Amino acid sequence: MTVAVEIVSFGYLHAEPPAAHLTIDLRHHFRDPHVSPELRYMTADDEPVRTAVLNTPGITALVEATATAVTAFASGPSAGTVTVADGCAGGRHRAPTFARALADRLRAAGHDVTVRHRDMGKPVVQR
């Protein structure tokens, strides 16, 4: 079964989370590249950030679990587009990397996936 999936990455420190069927909060359980000075001003467009995030224990399992949840939503009697929002603190590192990994996993399963990074282009949050 092919389903349309919209994935929106975001930063909690910029605005409220977008409306979604599933909202994944990456802030407290996964290593934040922001704490590394050499990664702080990079984004998920940069390989060192993607590597740091994807090598964090638990991320791969969470991508798989989220893909399973998307399939469950899509199996419902009034299936339409399934929206997944995933957020981290600033929306530049963990959330967009996770969104891309999830999109790759869902596309490999045959789903029609769009990805939007709401806050990745915003300035680094000073905290």
C-alpha cells in the first residue's frame, strides 16, 4: 500500500510544533550537535552533522518505529496523507537529519514522501 507522507522538521525554540498525526521530540534523548563548537553553525546539509546524529544510539530504532507507526496510520479506514513532525531544540541538526532518514526509509517502502525543514535555515539559537 502506497501512502502520502509529509514530514516536517522543526525547532521547539522557534515556534509551536506543527500540527501532525505523530510528533517526535528529539530534544532530551539524543545527542545534540549544537554542543560541539565545530558542528554548531553547520546544519543537516553538512555530512559531519548527519554522521553525528545518525551514529547516536537509538536513532535508527526510532526511525524504524516511526515508519511502523506511519504504516499503522495509513492502514486506517480513512487513510489520507500522514503527517509526521519531528523536532529538536533549534531545528538545524537532529530534526532535519531524522526527517531525511525517515523519508529514505519510507520511500524505500514505496511511499510518496515530502519533507519540509521549517527552521533549518534560521539562525543558530544562542542558549
